Amino acid sequence: MTTHPQWPHVVLDPTAHRPTPFRQFVLKVHGRCNLDCSYCYVYRGRDDGWRERPPRTSEPTMRRTAARIAEHVREHGLDRIRVELHGGEPLLTGPDPVLAYVRAVREAVPADCRVTATVQTNGTRLTAAALDRLAGAGVRVGLSLDGGRAAHNARRVDHAGRPAWPAARAAARRLAARPETYAGILCTIDPATDPHDVYRSLLDLDPPGVDFLLPHANWAHPPPGIPSRRPGRHRPATTPYGDWLAAVFDAWWDAGRLRTRVRLFQEIAALLLGAPSSAEAVGLSPMAAVVVETDGGIEQVDSLRSAYAGAAETGLDVFRHSFDRALRHPGIAARQVGERALAPECLDCPVGRVCGGGNYVHRYAPGTGFRHPSVYCADLERLVRHIAGRLDRTARETTQDGT
């Protein structure tokens, strides 16, 4: 049985706030992957619960999940939702399971609710025929890559050690020719790489958007380049991840024309200008996403698996429980209560309401839980202050040019 930490599972009252309904449903199609990436937090991490689940979601589980989603939509009068088809590798056996799941949800929800469907893939199984079928069903496709060159993706190999890059590059080229279906690229950053080279190489793949992700880490298992220490103390002398992202921001900002959206930069800029956030990496807007596993288990976001075994579990499933029940789970409630989930250091920090404490997963410390600053605290402050400085400079230059 999983022993959860004090925050939020013991301390937080999940009934003391008005919950935000789920609008994003991450549906697991396959529980296995054809790649063996060296940094994978699921298959090489501390939580091996995936071994106990079915390798593939059954048709009855799809139908039951779709019915629960429709129930949630009707209960809260939602006019649009997002379904994200994930794995493992969701295209492991081709597009049929993905298309079946999307079809089940669309048929179940009320006719006035718009369903935006996206499949997130490593690209190795995205054949021309598979892409045709996904595009024909209105399913958008996102790629997971570490950059736009073979060298950037050296850690992404199959179980025989063969590189995934040739097939992933072919998938990117196919998607570039279908911009209406191309959802963009997720890229986990590595500060050992040249930020300008990574950014330019990704632009060469013509994505409509790029989402740069910090590697999942926490106070017990810090990322490379950030020594282990106690939460909120002994700030590092260097900020390798913040420096890397600041360099890419400058390349993106100074380009003269926007070639692609970069979600993290746009979110921080919007927050600095007073707009609410819409991403879990920064800001304080309520998290409105939930996961359904291959066995129908209702869980929190996958990235929690990087904290400790069982961290994502809720004990709920679509056969016995509604999604409204999940809204009252302490782990889900903790991501909807805004400033109440922040550490005192974050509340006192000038940029705390912009970074929002950072990704919830990166705040974990054994025993005490998730009410700490992010293990990337200094890097986030570096990036936020850098973007704020660039916005201020641009505003002053614009004012001068107009007078």
C-alpha cells in the first residue's frame, strides 16, 4: 500500500475549495513502449506499477471511460474538452486503438460539446498510412523529441539499442506537410547541449509550437548540475537550466517574426502582463487534467511517478467512481487551490506568483511532500527575471520609437 506524504494527503482539506471540473482527459492507449530512453521516468523510474496493468486498453474500458467523461461534461455543462491519447507509445499497434478511443468519447458526449483529440507519439510508428487515418478522423499529432538532430536524440533508442531518430525525423517531415494535423513538439531540455543549435534544429522541423520541458526531478533526486540539498536552502551559484532557456528565449524573441509558438515563454510573458496561466509548469491556475490508465484506473498526471512509487494513484477507477469523486482527492485538490499550495518562500518571492512554485512534481521532498519551492527554483527565477527584463526593454524602445 502506498504511503503518501504529509502534504497534501494529511494536511489539506480537499473539500475546502470549489473544484474546477476536468477539461483535459489523458487516456492511456498502451501501457508499453517500443523505446527504452535512458532518462524515462516511467519505465526506468521509481514506480513500476505499469507492470501490473494491461498492456492495452480494452474496448469495455474505453466505453466505460467515455461514459464517465460524458457524465462529467453533462454535470458541469462543458462545451469543449480535450482528450490526449498517450502511452507508453499509443501507436504501438497502429492507429486503430487511438481512433476507437476517440470515437467512443465523441459518440458519448453531448452533441454540443467539442472534443479536441491529440495523440502524443515518439514518431517511430507514425507511417504515412497511419497519419492519413488520424488526420481523416480529426486527430492531431504531437511529437516527443530531444531536438532536431540525431545527436540530440542519442538517448532515445529502442530495446535493442537502435536509434529512434531516423523514424522520428521521417514522422516530423510527414507532419510538416500536414500542418492542420501537426500539434507540435515536446522537448525535454539538456543544458549540456547548445541551446541555439537545439532551437534552430527544431525550427527546421516546422512545428507550429514547441513546449520545452525541464527534466523531472525533485529534492531527493535533483537534476544533473544541481547538487542535492535541503529544499529552499543554499541557492546554487549557477543556473544551467535557466541560462539555457534564457538563451533560447532571446533567439525566439529576437527573430523578427514568430516562426513557432513556445508555450513556456508565452505563458511567462502572459503572466507578467497580468493574464492567467494555462500550463502546469508555471502560474497558479487550477490544474484541470486527469489520467485514465489502461485498466480504467483514475490517476493524477504521470509525471508524479518521478517522485515515489504510487504517487499518481488515487484508488479510484471509471467502473466504480465518477470524475467528480476524483476532484476531491487531496492530490488533485492541491493543484487547484492556488497560493494555498505554495511554500512560504514562494509566497515571499517577487516572482512566486509568476512561476507559481514551478511544476508541482518538482517540489517534492520525502516525508513532507510537495509544499516546497521547485528544485529548479533558481533557474525559474533566472528565466522569469530575464523575460521581464526583455519585455520592459521592448516596451521602452516601442515608446521611444513612437514619440
